[in-house]
Amino acid sequence: MINKRPGRQELEKLLPWHAARTLSRREADLVERSLAADTELARRYDLIRQELAVTIHLNETLGAPSARAMKKLFAAIEAEEARAPRRRRISRTPGRSPPSRVMNWRRAITRSPRPRGYFDIASIGR
């Protein structure tokens, strides 16, 4: 039987996600049990929580960008969109999608008896 219990390295990788409370209930329970059993892992978890708190605090003190910066950003986005070539969108109207165009093409070809025979022979081999 394969051991599905994660090792110490895998648990350490889960610590930031546990600090942010984004793990599933099963993973969170596993991390909690591991933290209770391993003091070094618990110490690392405390460091990660402190780092997360500092990061959140710094991001909150940055504040929102100025109105001028926001206008400049939106102007740059609009200029980029104007320079970028437009992608051709696939039409969703009946008769215009690629599968229906193929079927319309087949119908047009098979109106004469000769091409129909070619399609019939090709379909026999499948």
C-alpha cells in the first residue's frame, strides 16, 4: 500500500496556505496535527504568520494609487488594445460555426452522385 501521508517538506509547503486559511478542511486538520506534534514545524509556522501579518500591513499602508496613475494606466491599456490586432471570433450563429460549415460543404458536394460515392467509400473503411 502506498503511504499517502505527506512528509515534512510537503507539510512545510502547506504552511503559508494554512496561515492564509485557504486549505481544505482535511489538509488543515493534517497541518494542525503536525504542528501539535512537531515544535520546529510550529516555530516555522509562527514565522510564516508573522511574515504574512507584516505583508498585509505593508500592503494596507500603501494605499490606493492616485487618480493620475489610474488614468495613465487606463490610457496605456487603451493604446495597447488599439495597436493589437483583433482576433477573429468564431461566429455562434447557426450555419456559421466550423462544424456546420463542414456539413454545409459536404451537403453541397454530395448533391452530385460521383462525390457522394467517394464519401460513401471513405465512410466504409471506418
